[in-house]
Amino acid sequence: MIDSAYIRENSDSVVNNLASRGYEFDIKAFIKLDEEKRGLQKSLEELQAQRNKLSKEYGELKKAGALTTDLDLEIGNLKTLLMDEELKFKDAQIKLDELVSEVPNLISDSTPIGKDENSNKFIRKSSDPEIQQSPDHLEITTKISTEIAAKLAGSRFAVLKNELAKLQRALIHFMLTEAIKNGYTEMYVPYIANKESLFGTGQLPKFEDDLFKISDDYYLIPTAEVPLTNLHRDEIVDLSKGSLKYTAHTPCFRSEAGSYGQDTRGLIRQHQFEKVEIVQLVEPRNSFVALEEMTSHAESILQSLELPYQIIELCSGDLGFSSAKTYDLEVWLPSQGKYREISSCSNCLDFQARRAKIRFKEDGKTNFVHTLNGSALAAGRALIAVVENNFQSNGKITIPNVLRDYMQADFIEV
């Protein structure tokens, strides 16, 4: 959430910044609500001061043994006025918060400006992949079944069998191990989140249609970013010894609202998929350095798996709601002849921390932390990439060297 005071003091730059995202901010509505709230706050403070003055007079009269009948009536009327003004102030505050809560984060100064993914900026890549026509993962192996999954649950699910299930487990184990080596503390977290947690990371209220709702107050998590970031909701954390870094493997659940007809084949876009998430809570001055570090952590996994990849920086029009700056890591999929996203690493600055009220003390003052999150990696897409990039002419799938001890095999029979 953007600080209302910052919006008020920098209204033109805020409007222009958000416009670069393609978001039209109703600044007139904001100013009207903000002025109404501040006017009511001033009135409330004046009434409270008057109440304190009358209370003091009342005490002095009582002490002197004088009659307080007229003052009792005045205090009673003032109490009614105060209650009415407090209700008006709370209502104005709620309306202002609701407006601001649906406004996306401001982009960073270094984020490239552009309308959509066509304006994303290339950063770097591994060696060029072999450009050759290849069957996709469903054609390569019968050990991935979307048909059985459809019988069990519906479309956009998959069942993995035998070595393929074990290969995904090996990938997850490897990713978690690498995250721990890089200083992240492994956590086991709930796969269900409450409204407060989803508000904190920015999924609610604006993106409720993208979630699987299981009751009025609970949802299946769309990513472990939600529980990991909210571990310290409503807390003042200690960053004196360095950043707080967490990782978790969880299933992720997404309704894929608005993606009708997109990537309906195979494991690319599922309602349920596995992912290893990494999250950092850092001092503001360190957040952009932390973003580069986090991106390198995800990149090193692709390097270890010997998968062709590239890294791009998202332009303003392609950024996620909570992010100020994002790098996407894209892995090469031979069957599609192109790179596909396998990780996003984002710096959210203090946007999520304001919503979740995550703070730290610095030089005697309390400030909001900066939050970062990234995938390291999406296991389903990593599985696809391993299968397709390591499919051999003899009909076998070569297992990456770093996974062979875990798999106790060098290849998979398809």
C-alpha cells in the first residue's frame, strides 16, 4: 500500500508513475476522501481537547463542592458529539483505505517504461539452446497424465507416475537444499491463508477471483510468498544481524481466472503446482542489492541443472501488483521453441510491509521493512524443462548430474 501522505505530497508524480503501469489513478477521489478524513480528524482533536478542558473544570468544581449540573449537561452533549464525529472519522478512514488498497505499487526509478511484455528488457542468458523440433513432455512420456487427473479433479491438473513423480521430488529437494545453502531458513507453513495474510501481500481485495476460496475467511495459498511474508505481520522485527530470509516448498493453487484457452496442454498452467519460494525482509537501503542476490540464487539452480535460460527485466506495464521491480527467469522449452517463465524475483519495497505492518527499528525510529520474493523454482516447469531438454534419440530422459544421487539413476525410461 502506498503511504497516503506521500500521495498527498507528490500527487502529480504518483499519477504519472502509476500511468506508466497503465493504471489510471483517481486522484480527485483520493483528494476528496483525504481532505474529508483530515477535516474530521482535526474536528475530533478539537472536541477531545474541549472534553479534556471540561473534565478538568469538572474536577475542580467537584473538589470545591460546587454544583456541576450545567457542566454535566455540557459534558453529556459533548460526549454525543464526540461519538458521532468518531463514527464519521472511522467511516472516512475506511473509505480512504479501501481506495488506496486497490492501487498498485509505484515502479522503481530503474524499471523500464513500457506498455506490455514486448517492452521487457533483456538482461542476460546462458549459452544458446539447440534449436530443434522436439515433442512436448506429454508426447515424450506416458508417466504424466492429465486424463487421469481430469477424472479425479478436472482440467488443469496432472498425475505424475513412478520416476516422474520421483524426479519432481528430487527437483524440490535440490531447490530447497540450495536455498538453505544460500542462507534461507526452511519453514513448513499452512497451505491455507486468512484474509489478513492475503491482504498483506496484495492478493486481496483486488485479485480475489484468482484465488480458490474455501470459506468466507480462508483461501488456498497461491504461493508460499503469502505465509512466508506474513510470518512477521503486525511485528517489529530485529534486522540488526542482517536480513530475514525464508524458504518453503508448498503446493500453489490458482484459479487461472482470465487465462481461458491459454496453455491448456500439459503442466504449463495448472490449478495446482509445486514451487519452492524464497522471501527476504530487509532494511530499505539493502533491498535492490538483495534483489540482485535473490535473482542469482534462482539463476544458480538453472545453471546447476544445465538448462538453457534467459533473464529479463519486466517493464512498467508488465509488473505485478505489489512489485516495484521484477526480474523474470525464463527456461528454454524445445517443444515450444521459446523461453517460458520459471521464476519471478521481485522487490516490493515497503508496499507489502505497510499492508502487513512489518516494521523495524533504525536509529531509534520505527520504519517499514522492504520485502522481496522469488521462485527458486517452479517445480512443474522445471520438470518440463528437464524432460524436454534431456530427451535423447534413444527414447530416454537423461537425469541432470546434480539429481543423480537422489534418483539413484542416470536416466529415465519413458
